[in-house]
Amino acid sequence: MQIDLHSHSIFSDGTLTPEDLLARAATRGVKTLALTDHDETGGLAAARRAADAHGIQLVNGVEVSVTWSGSTVHIVGLNVDVENAGLQAGLAQVRAGRDERARGIAHALEDIGIGGAYEGARQFAKNPDIIGRTHFARFLVERKIVKDTSEAFKRFLLGGQPAWVPHQWAALEDAVRWITGSGGIAVVAHPGRYKFDNAQMRTLFGEFKALGGTAIEVVSGGHTPHQYQIFADYAQEFGLLASSGSDFHSPDESRCDLGGCPNLPAGCEPVWSAFIH
Ligand code: AMP
Ligand code: MN
Ligand code: MN
Ligand code: MN
């Protein structure tokens, strides 16, 4: 796919600078890339300069952390106006909760005999405002407590594991409003990652659509091929458009490289028809 609408840089939990991310996208033949850092748009200015140099169309993006019905859901905003005050105030509010959560995760690790995790994770977080679980996962790899970040999540960081710390993120309606209020398009990110049954998934898509949401990430690096069709069907049922993104974080960790996702299933209405030339 020459279009990739979900990726991360060191401005959140990716490992590449925006410059290196765009260089990699160019090498891989990506023509349109959205940089969608978690709760943060700080990487977009550098990404735009690099995109211009490589002749890549950059889509200004962000991935907002949301708590919906007691679970974490991610909402990607595409084509947002980074200068918009409402969007930036909202994102600042989401970021503000992260440090306390990070200290909570570090305490929980300390309780099971793993010390120094806050400082350790902090070193992997190039942006001190966004210390996330991925940074703790990298710390646990570095300490040789786990062999890779995936094992770190399974053994320590996912719900029900010893370093799981519940956290209240943004409300769905706020996240959608921040995105659409800045002229952007709201997309439910990687719905296949959520542990929802059919009824919950329908409620989510129904509420999201009613709030002004536009699309579902049908093809994602976090989805199995079987899930592409499942979410293509949901998109059609709810009159939502289909998005596609690798959710690339790092050359060493990603299941799907930049531009590495397959085409949308037949019959999907691509979200990008509105803003990609
Ligand atoms: P946070 O926003 O701090 O809760 O971290 C969420 C991030 O953790 C996601 O954006 C992914 O990058 C990463 N992540 C979540 N679940 C997993 C998993 N099972 N394996 C590897 N990385 C994961
Ligand atoms: Mn991430
Ligand atoms: Mn996500
Ligand atoms: Mn992501």
C-alpha cells in the first residue's frame, strides 16, 4: 500500500525521529503517510519538512487515548489542524495524566522486585510528556527480564498483569470533538484489538458515528487478515469509511512495516478519497 495512515515517532512511543520515519517511508515506496503519535502532534513540523524533501504527502495526524465503557479505545484523527486551540488543550489534558500513571506502573514493578523502572522507562521516552507502556516494555527487555516487548506486555503490562495500572483517558465524545473541531476526520483505530463482543462493538460504532466519527481502521498492522473483512462489514453496516495503517512503531518491533499493509477488502469506501490527491 502506498498509503499508510497510522504511524509513530519518538514524539510518542516510536523509535524513529520524524526525519528517519519519512526517510524509511520513502524507501518503502509510501506516497502518503499520516504521523499519528499518541496524544501529541509535536513531531508533525519536522515530519512535514522531511515529507516535502521526499515528495511524500504528509497527513497531520494524532492518536487520542480514550476510555470508553471502562476500556481503552484509540481514536485516530486525520487531517487535523495542529494550531487548533481546542485540540491542543484536549491533548495537553490527556498527556498530563501520563506521568502519574507511569509512576504507578513503576511502583507496581517495584512491588514485584523490579526496581528503577520509572527512570528506565523515562530514558526510552524521548518525549518526557509521553511515558507509555511501550517504554516500560523496552526497559524490561533491556534488563533482560523478557526477550521482547510483546512478552513484556503479556507478562507485566496488559490488563490483569502485575504492572497494570487502570487509568482514565479522554471521553469518546471529547476526543471526537477535539478532532472534528479542528477540521479533522475521526477514525476508530485497530478495533480488532479491543476485547469487545459484537454488541459492544456495535454500541461503540453507533455512538462514534452519532458523535461525528467518520471511519474505522479496517486494515491495521494490529489486525489479522480475518479481521479485515469483519471490520469492512461493520464499516458498511454503519455507513463508516475504511482506513488503513501499519501502526508502525519501530523497525525492531513492528508486525507491519510502513506501507506494509495489504489493500482494503473489495467494497470498502476509503477514508482518503476526501483528502488525498
Ligand atoms: P499506553 O498508551 O501507554 O497504554 O501504551 C499503548 C501502546 O502500547 C500501544 O500504542 C502499543 O504501541 C503498545 N502495545 C499495546 N499492547 C501491546 C502488546 N500486546 N504488545 C506490544 N505492544 C503493545
Ligand atoms: Mn503505541
Ligand atoms: Mn493504538
Ligand atoms: Mn498507534
